[in-house]
Amino acid sequence: MNKSIAIVGGGGWGTALSIAMARAHDSVKLWVFEPDVAETIRRERYNPIYLPGVPVPERVHPIDSLEEVLSGADIVISAVPSHVCRDVYRKMLPYLNQEMVFVTATKGIENETLMRMSEVITDIVEAKFTPRVAAISGPTFALEVAHGEPTALVVAGPDDDLRRDLQRELSAPHFRLYTNPDIIGVEIGASVKNIIAIAAGVVSGLNLGHNATAALITRGLAEIMRLAEACGGRRETLAGLAGLGDLILTCTGHLSRNRQVGVALGSGKSLNDIVSNMRMVAEGIKTSKSTVELARMRGVEMPIAQQIYAVLYERKAPQIAINELMDRELKAE
């Protein structure tokens, strides 16, 4: 383990990744946007806002300067919210070089361009050189990763050697990576599962029972598979960690922010009230816009995603959305 790792994004997920990487690397740099948060981590050795109560080891070096955090980095892992990824990479560009490898750990689809995060990174960095980009995804709650609970993910990208190198460099105790060439399927699964998780939360908030939740997860997976395949991904990818595994976790786990949003919606709260009380991002809120538009462009039927979009942005009552899903034309599975 001799590669220098820089993690860009000091939220809960970025901080958890830095802790996991510090179990296998002598030094990990972590870029934190807020200088006061970076200083608190340096001084108190915990992230008080995004991952409170979890010790951050001395091997993790929190830094609020992009130039400093990227200096000498071999592997750059981005864990910033999807809606700021483009802006952050624009600011990073002067400090990037072609020897670096880029790994996106962000789950989302850009609203303005409908690009996956690996495409956003490539779009920015190509102004300087052609980057080597991969994605990591899987069933991961930041808190459990930080605590060292057993976790399995996928590292995906079209380059065989790059995947294997990253698998070796990023695997750590209780943090196991598998390889997959299908970066499209992995990123689509990572992004769209958050929308299905909001729907699962709505079902819970409305007290509609386990039957409805199981049906929703299953039909949600079918929607994700259709979209991934239409975008050039493989359906079988969605049967793995970055598809079904991540979907089950996000739809059923109490730590899921997207599920929490759905529970609150189903309980009668407005989206504005929900968002105003959240410090961390629930990616499914923004990704519902890009997913519905991408499905429209690709001619893919995604009724669950469309109904969640309507609940979030058209003020449709959650119970009406559920009723309309159940009253759709009967068809074969």
C-alpha cells in the first residue's frame, strides 16, 4: 500500500472513507470545504457535523485547501454531493495531472446534463488531459463503514488493470472490493436506488405494510434495470452489490437519509420543511429530476420514479401516488 490517497469531500461519506483508508494506508488527505470543520477534526479528531461521535485517526489529515490536498496525490476519490461535483472539479483542475487516477464515490446524475459523475469528471478534466476514471459503489452506510463493520463494494471501470489496481489499493480491513467492468450499470444503480428508497419511505410513512415495501423494491429494481440497459449498462450488474444490495440497504435501513425523506413525506410533512431540517444531502431528491428526464429521453417506463418526482415537485399527495401505481394497467412481469 504505497499510493497517496486524497479524498475530496468531508461530509459523512468522505470522512468515513478516510477512516477506512487509514486502516490500510499510513497517511490519507481529506479535503473539507468548511475551514472550521477541518480545524475541529484536526484538533478534536472527530467530525462534529457530519459524523459525530466517531473518532478520526491521526493518519487522516483534514485540509481546507484543494491545492494542498491534491499535491502529490496518486488516487483522488471524490465524495462531494452530485450537484456540486462539476464546480469542485473546475476548481481542482489547475492542480490535477495525468498521473492521477480518479474515483467517484458520489451517487447521482447531474440535472443539467444528465451525466453520471464519471462523465462529469471526464468532461471537466478532458480540458487538460484524458483522465482515468472509475466508480465505487455498494451497500454502504457511512456510520457503519467508519465503525469498521464488514462492508463489500464494487469498483467499476472499463480498464481491467485500473480496476485491479484500485481493488488492491482501496481494500482495507473489513472493507472488501469486487471488480466490475460495467461502470454505467454501477452508476445508474447507485443513483436511482435513492429514488426508490424515498418511495419505500413513503410506504412506511403511510403504514402500508411489508407486502407493499417488498413489491416496491422488486418493481423498483426492474425500473433501474431498464434504465441501465437503455444507457448501455448490463442488467446482471443490477443483481449485484451496486444494484440489489445497495437498493435493499437504502430502502430498509434506518440510517438511509432518502428513506427518512420518504417517511416524512408519507407522514404529511412538506418537502421544504424536510429539507430545511437536513444538514446532509439526500441525493434522491435532486436525482429524481434527472432520472425522469433521462428515462423520457431513452423511452424507458419508470412509473415509481415518475410518481416520486410528482410527490417531490408537483405536490402530489403520497397516497394518491400509491393509488395510481396500484391502478395502472395490468400486465405481465
